[in-house]
Amino acid sequence: MNREVLVYPNKLLRETSKDVMHFDAHLHTLLQDMYDTMVCREGIGLAAVQIGVPLNVVVINLVDDEGSQLIENLYEIINPVILEKDGLTIYQEGCLSVPGYYDEVERAAHIKISYYDRDGNRHEEEFTDLMAIAVQHEMDHLKGRLFIEKLSYLKRKKFEKEWKKKQKAGK
């Protein structure tokens, strides 16, 4: 089911998510809803808190070389923990909770994480490039943080001004 995505400055986006304790049918439904919502909005990642569920659950599905998002390439990442990170990269990020705004953000170029899958099996995996960026971006959501908070003071002020103007125009 396609769910509503919370949009900045919704206060729920500031909540710190809790670990998943039960790997059951409720979790599987949440994961399917998150996937449907992400794909419907042409996103590559979504954290559960973005649809109002403050659990440590992330889905990421990068677009392949043909421009498709194949379900077999979907990552369902539950209770993630960054074990290692190194290097720096800058990438122009966007967010389904901050629609229409993109800016350059600096993140680790390489990460190693541990996480659980939908059945409660633990995995360790290393990521680079866009996948590393997407994982870090979505994990920030689990801590109640948005990518705009990583902007410089001046860029953040400019964003706030433009965002307020856009919100007024939309009403």
C-alpha cells in the first residue's frame, strides 16, 4: 500500500526510531508499504519514520543501468549499525521528505554496516558510491536528522527562506 510521506517541517521526522523487536507479518507489511511508497514517488530510499513509523527500518533500491528499479535489487535494512566508515565524497542529495530541493552533502565514501533482514537474520556488508550515500542518508532519518542539517549555515538559511516562500505559494 502506498502511504503518505511526511514532509519537512513535520515534527515526527525529528523522532529517534526504535529497534525492531518482532520480525513478523506486521514488519513484512511495513516493508512492502515502504517499497510501494518509495517506488511510487520515484525515490531510491525510504526510512520508516518518513511514513510516520519510528522504527529502525530502511528500504533502498537503486536504479540500474537501464533505469529500472528491480525488486531483486531491493535492500531491506533493519536495525542498522555502522561498523566502519572512511573516505569522503560529495553528492547532490534530495529527499522525499524535502521534495524538490537538492544540495551537495559530504559523507563517508565507504561504510561497513551490520543489519537484519525481514526474517531476523544478521548481515554485514560493505558499501561504496551511491549505495553508501543512500544508506547514510536513510540512517540519518532513523536518528531524526535530515540532509539539510548537513548544509553550511549560509546554505541552510537560503534553504529555509526558499522553503517558506514555496510553502506560502503552495497554500
